[in-house]
Amino acid sequence: MNTRVERPALPAGPAVDAWPVWPLPGDRAVRLRPVAAADAGAEQAFFRGLSLGSRHQRFHIGLRELSPSLLKLLTDMDQRSHLAWVAESLAPGMPVVADARYVHDASSPGSAEFALAVADDWHGLGLGRRLMAHLAAHARQRGLHALHGDVLADNRRMLALLRDRGARLLPHPDGAQLVRAVLDLAA
């Protein structure tokens, strides 16, 4: 993804130096930081840079771009019940190359639904695995006992990642096109 967007104002909270930098293969690195409302442009650019297949795997429908209401939902959250992070490339322009989040499940206290997307040209570098580990560790620290998510049955990479993390892959009540992944955080 080579889309450059003017860097948003940084979210309030820890100083930039406190946000972790993760080195990745191929002399690449990313900085992990919380999503802020000012990230709307960067999130839209990230989404537009995803292939149609990656967009479908993330949202389970073929979106061309994020609607204003969906973009607001993804960037203007409370960081208490809906927590989200972006991974920014340390390359010039610092484009967003991944998005990871979880939302507390009101119908199941102690549980949250996760979502994760990585830019196509950043696949295979271990970034998705690191983000999933980050989500699990953060949720565990917040007292959650499980993360769950619905994954398309043909999303082999995500299913392999979840299987490697010990997630239970269950039949989905909506049909065979989806798999319900449940990651026990107490294990």
C-alpha cells in the first residue's frame, strides 16, 4: 500500500516514544498506536489500498470504500468498550498498514469480538500474528476471558493464524461460509 495521507494529529495519551515499534522482515518496521478520530483519512486510505479480496475478508461484503457512518464507527470510539490500534509504517508518510480492534460483547460479559486487517503487501511478515497477540494480551489485562470473531471459511491465512494461537474453530450459526473462532484468554 503506497497511499500517503497527511499525518493526523496524534491521539492523546502516552508520548509517541511510548508506542511500540515492531521490526519486521525485509527491513520494515511499524509503530503501533491507538486509533483516534483524526485518523479517518488514514483509515479510508488504508481501506482503499486493500485488494477487493482483503476488503471482503475483513467486512464479509464487497465494499468500495467506507461510508461516512462506518468510518466514524471505526475511528471515533471510546477506547473502553471499543478499542482499536493501527500499525503505521515507519516509511516516509507513515501510512497505516494494519488495523486491529476488539469490541466488548454486551450479550456476553467477559467476551469481545475482534477484527483485524493487514495491507496486502504487508502479508506474510508476521504482522497479523503480532497484532492478534497484542489484542489477546490487552484483552486479558482488561479482565476479558475470551475473544471471538467470524471468519470467512475460505480465509485460510486467518484461520491458520487463529489455529496456531489455540483458537477453537466452530461451525457458524449463519452457515458454512463462516467460521466462529473463539480464543480462550485464560489458557
